[in-house]
Amino acid sequence: MITGMRGASIWSENLDNLLPFYRDLLGLPVAIQTPGFVVLGTLGTATLGLGTHSEVHGKNADPARHMVGLGSDDVDADWKRLEAAGVAFLERPTDYGQLRIATLRDPEGNLIQLLQPIKT
């Protein structure tokens, strides 16, 4: 039986294009690091893998095909901090039902969403 999401991976031609962005700028902790692959987050919860892949070359040509959602306890504060650091946002924080969402691009053009539940 499938019980839920455990992780997702973003592949790159060069791991060093993505790792500093996700680890240093977004602040995701490294759980596992091997040559060419890193698992970010906390083991036992949903994690994000970054790695090199022989079939991936250059920036993402179709970035809207998939989006990774990252939890935030304050989307507005994260948006201000990341925008001040030069991160390109497609959408500033916006309410969608029970979620506040901001959408940004990583260094290779992949779309990332910051998600914060709206307390009612």
C-alpha cells in the first residue's frame, strides 16, 4: 500500500549549481551527502534529493512540469529575505484557500513553492 510522499529529486548536470542554493540560501539541512547526490531535510520525513544525472544538461527547459513545495512558517518573511538576496520570484505571497504560497525559481529554472497553512 502506498502511504504518502517520502521525497522528490531534482537532477542537474552539476550538483554544485544547486546545492549552495538549497542548503545555504534556503537553509535546508543536509541529511546525507555522497559524491554526486545529497539528501536534504530530516530522514524519516519527506526529503528532497539533489544529484547529478547523465541525461540532464543545462537549465530546465520546461520548469512548470513539476514544482517542489517547501513548508514555511512565515512565507512573507522568507519571500522578503530571498528576494533581497536576488532570488527570482514568479509570484509574491498569495492566499489560495487554506494556503499562502510564493513561487520562485532555483538557479537552473526549476519552480519551487513556499507553502504556509493559513490559520483560521
